[in-house]
Amino acid sequence: MELPASYSDLKDKSVFITGGGSGIGAFLTEGFMQQGAKVGFVQRSPADDFVAAMAKKYGTPPLALTCDITDVKALQGAMAEVAESHGPIQVLINNAANDKRHSLRETSVEQWDQGQAINLRPHFFAAQAVADGMSSMGGGSIINVSSVSYMMGNDGYPGYVAANAAITGLTRALARELGPDKIRVNALMPGWVLTDKQLDLWATPEDLAAHLQRQCLKQHLKPEDMVGATLFLASNASRMMTGQAMVVDGGVVVTG
């Protein structure tokens, strides 16, 4: 993966990413490793092959921990382990999510709660876990990965859409609360990023063509397209930017 820009201030920063061993998260892990950051991540399933590939490419492996992020105690324990190894976490990327399709009529209370436990609750409790450490280091950056799904009013996964709308509200609230400690909190809003999962499960030729028609830029989004924006939000290049929702979707939705 070749990046068009580098951020020298990210070198040696302690970075934590949820879902950092697959999909968009794997590209984010590599992006930060290219900057010389110390990356730790959690993944529900083992990521041994990915870790080995990163170690071979960059000379040192990311710290990968197996963790179900719906278990808040386990998540915060993993974050403490990364902080013990790499130093207090200075950049937090709340990336992990599950956009499993579901409808209003078929969703049970248990399924609703499970969806929020994956797509929203970890963002709050991960931020809670890093706030004191970031404050002690003189500041930090929290990046909540959301989606333009709620801005588009997409159907087919109402719980997921609701969680992503809530992430924007949470981002603004935490930016206000943590700002006095020089902790910045922003949301990254990807469009339809064609990960292997999307291509395998939902990206039909007809839907891909229809979505491309809605984009201003006539190229499908790839996972690596999320890396540059994330590095910018993590870096001091965006030092006075907080409480914002940065859209990277090829020009489907319009903000402002």
C-alpha cells in the first residue's frame, strides 16, 4: 500500500484499533505502521497471518489480541495490555462494526441489543478507557468510524443506521467533554467501501452500478481509501479539528 502523504508526528505514537486485523481495519493498521506508530488491535478471530505479514514487511509486528468487543471488560482489559506494552494510547480508532442486514419486522430485542453492543457501545467504553491516559500525555485523538448510511437514509439494516447516527452525536458530546484535556474526537464517515466481505455478501453488479451513479467520483471505494483521512485526523495536521464528521464516500452525500 502506497500512501501519498506521511505524518512524522505519528512516529512512535501508541495507537489502538478495534477490528484492526481485517477489512478496513487491516489497512488502517498497516497505514499507521508505515508512519512508524506502535499499533495494537483487537479482533474477534485470530489474525496470525496478517500479523506475520506486517512483521515481515515492517520489521516488527502489531500487538494483536483476540477479543469480543461486546465484552466491555475484556475490551478495556485488552486496551490496558496495549498501553502497558506501548505506552498510554494516544490514538484510538473505534473501527469494528457489523452491518448485517435485518428488517424492522424480523428484529428481536436480543438482536437489537446485540447490534448496539457491537456498533455503538464499544465506542463509548473504549473512549472511557483512554481518556485519562491521553490527558496525562497532553492530549490525543479519538476517531469513531461511522458510515454515511444514516445520512442516505438507507434501508435494510435500521439498527445499524441508528447506531451510526448515534456515533455522530456521541462524537460531538465527547469532543465537548474532552476538549479541555486537548483530546480531539472526530467521526470518519465512509461510503460503500468494497471490502472482501461486501463483495462476498452484498455487492451485486446491479447494486454496484446503481451506487456508482450516485457518486460524483466514478470509482468504487477501496479499504485503502480510508487510510489517508484517518491518518490526517490522528495527526497534529488536524490539531484544531474536533467534533466533526469527515465524509469519504466519493461524493454521494453533501454536508454543510
